[in-house]
Amino acid sequence: YTGRNPDGTQDDQRPSNLRRLTGFAGQGNEESLTASWRRHRNERGTSASAQRWKQIKAGLKLIGQRRKPENTVDNKKSAELLAELASAVPAALILASAFQRDEHGSKRIPILLEQLKVRVTDSRIDSHSGDRHLVFRVEMEYGSGMTRMKWIIFRTLRDFANLHLKYKLHLGTQKYIQLRTSENSPSLPRFPRSAFPYMRGVRGLESEFEDEDEEGGYETGAEGMSGTERPPIKKKQSQQPHQRRPSGPLARRKSSITNQEGEAAAGAGGPSSTHEGVSGARKETYPGKQRKKLELYLQKMIRFLIFRADSNRLCKFLELSALGVRLAAEGSYHGKEGFLIIQSSKGLDFRKALTPSLVKKRHWPKWFLVRHSYVVCVDSPEEMNIYDVFLVDSNFKIQTPKLSLRNQNPKDLAKSAKQSARHPQHHTLRLENSERKLKLLARNERQLQQFEDSIRFMVANTPWMRPNRFDSFAPVRQNCFAQWLVDARDHMWVVSRALNQAKDVIYIHDWWLSPELYLRRPAAISQKWRLDRLLKRKAEQGVKVFIIVYRNIDAAVPIDSQYTKFSLLDLHPNIFVQRSPNQFRQNTFFWAHHEKLCLIDHTIAFVGGIDLCFGRWDTPQHILNDDKPTGFETSDGPKDADHCQLWPGKDYSNPRVQDFFELNKPYEEMYKRDQTARMPWHDISMQVVGQPARDLTRHFVQRWNYILRQRKPTRPTPFLLPPPDFNGADLEALGLDGTCEVQLLRSAGPWSIGTPDKTEHSIMTAYTKMIEESEHFVYIENQFFITTCETEGTTVHNTIGESLVQRIIRAHEKDEAWRATIIIPLIPGFQNTVEEEGGTSVRLIMQYQYRSICRGESSIFGRLQARGIEPTDYIQFYALRQWGKIGPKQTLVSEQLYIHAKVIVVDDRIALIGSANINERSQLGNRDSEV
């Protein structure tokens, strides 16, 4: 460096003066100056090396301190929570939230803000937005232990400022209205003005009153100092114009958009580095200081609003809602939350009248939550009553309008911008599944993109979006526990035990349900095991009970579902009942909900052919008589199965003689027991535990919500949410795993489950595939056998008979030892005989069964004989009978053993158990609903 004087002569003393000012020059001659400089250089090198080594060691210590073990329990937080619970503080706060109201008159969201943790961890430019403002990543955590909830939100600096301004305006308005202020009341936390990265020096934000200046300033690459420059002045001092630090927008904007924390240039060495010590080893960049200030501001706001009723605005800012906290106990994916407007939705709110207030309410913003496999909305964040649910399935689609500006001329661009300003369609989000379409409107582009990203992430990680075997809606589940239950005695006993252990919810779906049914026998010693009493007892304990029954037409099916519904509704408010279908509204007079399900706590499920109704309970002995005393007499005789009736009242039945009547009088006899034998009933069901129970729950939830949208319930009835999938490790730890591979199949179509363009017949597909791939034998029990045939111009389309024919032909050609054994009832279980005038249904069913089996060229026997194959070498049909003695004279009687089971077993490897008969109604999917 050389200096130049004003007169143009070169100043040779400038380097010496510089060395003297920096302490490198002495007062002696040149040699002493050189020796002093060399000695100082050695000392400087030694000091710099030591200082650098100290910095490295301090950094290593900091790294060790920052490394925290993952998935550890916060013992301090847990201890604080236990102390608070012991003092009943959380209970008092939750109770107070039921009475507190915010500035809009809404009740406070029932959460404990002190359990909320906030961390601002990142900031970057939003690539989806047209501006270049930073978007801050805020990591949230609420609660502790197994129910701890974690989620992430993204907010701009403008969002933070708007939050503060709204609170400041609200509190100022309150002070003005009250005309007084309390000196002891806490004040609103100050917003960190230094968080705005624009012209901080010009705005005077570098004073000692700013917290960040007291903690240490920030540096960027443009403001780094060399070892020979003096440190910046931090106090309020008068600075010369040429000494002022740069404060232009260019330098500030450059520092605000960086996302990396580099080392300060001043730490490279020199006296300033020695003076600063270890603390000057590493200085934080401005974005890091900015994130810390915003994080500290949020923490102060949380402490300020802990006991205040107007904390709802902060909860909305942090995407915290009552329903979201409630669902956190499931431990599933917690996605984006926020307000969206429902522009259109097919099937939504059909149950409500079109009044102006309801129309306005419908188009008011709703609070939406993205969960593990569905999108749910409520009226507002403090509400728990679900407004609607949108499930993800294999037909799920998400669409957002993409505006292309390159292909538009200026006039069209201006016109579209004007229309967009009037009708902001460019913030529209369209969701579609197999059931319906949902059109949503977001507030801005950034909110729309966040919802879209959250939904796409959820869809990519849910198994319900993928196609499954047999085109079923449910995936294949491995390592499951499953148990078959033969006949209703064992089935109802296990069901009664599961119902008695219910803690949360009970779902029941039956074709017919009898409230007065005894699940255990004899009735004289099983009063508490009567179905209605058991459900009432569980409802009183807080268990929610949801029941779907078939809405019958009395002239055709005498099961009196109306009596069933209102008998159960009168038991307790926690019991909800729906009947389906509405024959006149849906124009469905011939098809029925035929499935039989019972689910407990989303964990245990029963599926098969057994309804919880009269006439189903039976033992493996299938006895015909039951003329013993009821057991309710005052005699002191023994009250066990050998001395008391097993089939009380209308449970003693023989539909072939007389069908059910007057079901509102359940204990009146329908026959003389000493003259009429009961018809024994053979049935099969299956119990599953774990993930298959969750799949059945999802099916029930879909059915329940669809029915609820189609009708106006007689009492407030909630929507249901499907539970998340089980964790395999958790099931194994609880001992709820097994060795079976289980998949849920169903017959469902437009009228039964609300899918206008999709009909699922995965049961028929599975039947066909199982028969085709069988190697040794097929064993079938079914109530009917009506399959591929033609009669009187009518064609039966289900392909089970075709599969049997093709498998027999293949076995004959390859000379394989293959057999099919099929067991069906001798006569359909309907009143009247074949020759009577009222036996039309019996004659028609038997005609189609004979046409399917052995009569006509299109029957199984006819097609095999046409190819020179003897049918009885490969396939046989059987029916069962039972005999007994009734009456005082012990008259010998015989009655058919009615086969009501719906099961197929293939090669002792795979079995299909459910409610589907082998006929058109159950197999095609667009008729009866089956599982």
C-alpha cells in the first residue's frame, strides 16, 4: 500500500505509521523495528494457533451437546405434567374453555397451551410463489408420551406481522371499551422489528434497546472484517458518514435469503479475534437470528395467551384444532390444517333443508384436516362435530388448475386476470374418489399448494390408493389372527365376551337384529347377556354404539326393522341406529343390505353369515325339540341347559311352517312345541383380530357416512372416521398377530355404497380364481346355488358355475384326482310348500337351482355330459336332515338341517367365509351388499 499527498508527492512514512498505529513498530531504529516485528509475528502465530485450537475444542463440545438421542422421553416435561395433573390445573383449564368465548363469540379450543412446543428451524424462498419472501418452517409439538402430536407449518413474515397486528388491535379495542387498564395485567409481547430484513440501519434498529444487539450482532459475507480492521461500534455513538456500515437493500436482501450458517470472517485471527475469545469463534447469520427472534416471539405469545379466551387466533395460526388434538391419540399422519371453502360437493348436506341460513353456513369457510387416509372438515377449529369426510380409495384423484401464460396474448391475459379477480378460480382444489367429487377454494396460492402437497404426501403413503388382489378395495394383510366359529352358539358366546370388553366403540351391521336376543343360554341364568341390556350397559359406560340394519318392506320380509330401530334408540343417547335403503328415494325395492358384521374397538371383528336375531342360535347337535320349562318359574329346580329352555319365545322357530310375526312380542310362542319341531340352523362365521378388523371398520364407516348423507336422521347422528392402520410391531408386542393371510372382499355398488361409476364384485372374482387354481378339491356350503345357466330367456351371469365346469374339464383331460363337494338346503327356508299357491318364491328358486345343477344344456351336468364326462365323478351335491322325538308320546319327527353358511374351502389352504350366497343377488355387486 502506498499513500499519496495532496501535492502529488508520495508519502513514504505511511507504512511505518500504519505499523506504529497497529503496535508493530517500535521507537528505535530499523533493526529494532524488524526484530520487534518478527518477535510479534511469532507470538501472533502462537496465539492464533492456540486460539484456533480452543475454537475447535469448543466447537466439538457444542456438537456433543447438540446431539440428542431420538425418541427419548422428556422426563422433566413428564414430571411437570404429572404435577399439574395432581393439582387439577389442566382439568380446570379444560373446564374453563367450555365457558370462555373469544371476540367472535366462539368457544375456546380445549387445549393446554403450556404443553405446546415451537421451533422455527428453517427459512427459504417459496418456489411456488411469485414473490421472493421467505417462508419459515415451524416445527410444532403438543403433549407428551404416546399421544404426543408433531406437525409442521409454514408461515411468512407477513403472517407473523398480521397475527401481531390483529392481537394488538383487539387488545386496544378492549382497553378503549373498558376505559381502564390494569397495571398488573401482562402486556402483549413486542414484535421483533429486526425480523424485517430491510434497511435496518436506516430504521435505527441497531440500538442497545434491541434484544438481538445485546445478544450479539449478525454478520454476512459482505460485512466480514480482516484482522487489521477495528471492530464495529455497537453503542449509540455519532459516526462519521464514511464510517457508517452499509445498510442498502442489496446487502440486506442477500443476507436474508441465505439459508446456511457460515463462520464470521472476523474469527480468522488478529487482535480482534484474540479479544473476542471463544465466543467469537462462530457467529450466526442473520436468517438464523431472524428465526430465533420469531421463535422467541411465538413462545412469548403462547405464555401470554395461556389463560386468555382469545387464544383461538393463535391456535389457527399454528394449525391447532380440537379435532386434531383428539385424533393425535391415534398416532397417525397429521397433515395440513386450515380454512377452505366448499364450492360444490355431490351428496353433501342432502339431509338438510334448503333454508337461507343453512345455505350461508354451507358456503362459509370450513376447517379442513388432512389425515392418514382421508380429508375431514368441521365448521371451525373448536368444533368436534364432523361436517363431512372424504375417503381416499383406488380411484382417488387430486387436481389443481394450471395457468399457462405463454400461450395467451395481452388482451386475453388481462381479461382472464379480471375474471380471476372477480371469481378466484385459480385457487381451486378438486378432489375425486369413486363416490363423489369435492371442489374446494383456498385463500391464496401458498395455502393451496400446502394443502396439495400434504394430500399428495398422504396419498403416496397410504395403502388404500393402490390396486389390490381380486380388485378388492382392501389390501392383503399378512400375519393375522383368524378363527372360524361353527354354529351360532360359539359365535354369540364370543361376540358377547367381546361386547362386554368394549371400551370405545361398537359397530354392528345386520340384515336383521333382535334386541331381545339372548347371546348366552339358557335364558333363565343369562339375563345380563340379552343383547339390548348388554348394549345399554356399555352405552352407560361411555361406549358409542353404531348400528345399521336393513330397512325391510313388511309385506315381503317380516323382520320389523322399525321396531328394532326405536327399541335400541330408546335405550341410551350413545346408541345410534340407521336403516337402509330408503326404497322410495333410491328406487331400490328388491335389493337388501345382507352383510353381517360386529366390530369392537377397531380391533376385534366378526364376519360371516350369522345375524344377531331370532332363529339363528343353535348347537352342533342341532336338536329339534325344546319343550322344557322356561326356567323363570318359582320352582327351586336346577336352571341349566338340561332343565331349562334353550330357545325362549320366538327363538323357537320353523320358517318352513310359519314365518315370524308380531316381533314386538318376543316371548309369545309361534307354535305348539309338542307338535311342531324347530328347524335346526347350521352357520359359520369368522373372528379376526388386528388389521383386518380395521379394514372392516373402514367399510362400515364408508357405509355409515353414505347412508347418513342420504337421509335426515331422527336425532343428531355423527359422521364416522376410519382408524389408521396398525403397526405390525405393536401387534406382535401385544400378541395379536397370527399366521393367516387375510383380505376383505365385498359386493358393493351404486345404491349400496354410493359409487355411481364403480361396482365391486371381488367376492365373485375370488370364488372364480380359487376354483380355477384349486389342485385337489373344492368344498362349498351355501344357502343357494344359482349360477351360470339359461332358463325361460333369462341368463344367470355369475361365473362360479363356469369356473367349476372348466376346472372339471381340465381335470378330466389331465386325468387328475379332483373333486367338488357342495352342500345346500334341501328346500329354501320360506313359508309354504312347492305345491301351494303361496309357494311362488320356493318354486322359482328351486327351478333356477336345478337349471344350474342338472337340468338343461346350460347346466353344469349338461355341459359336462356334452363333452363325454360323467359329472358325478367330479362333483356331488348334498343336503342334510336331522331327526328327533317331540311331545308326550315322543313322536318321531324329521326336519331338514338348514344350511345358512356361506363358505368355500380349497385344498385345505384357503377359505372364503362371509355373507354372500351363490346367486345373482350376492355375487354381481350391484344388487345385495355383502362382505
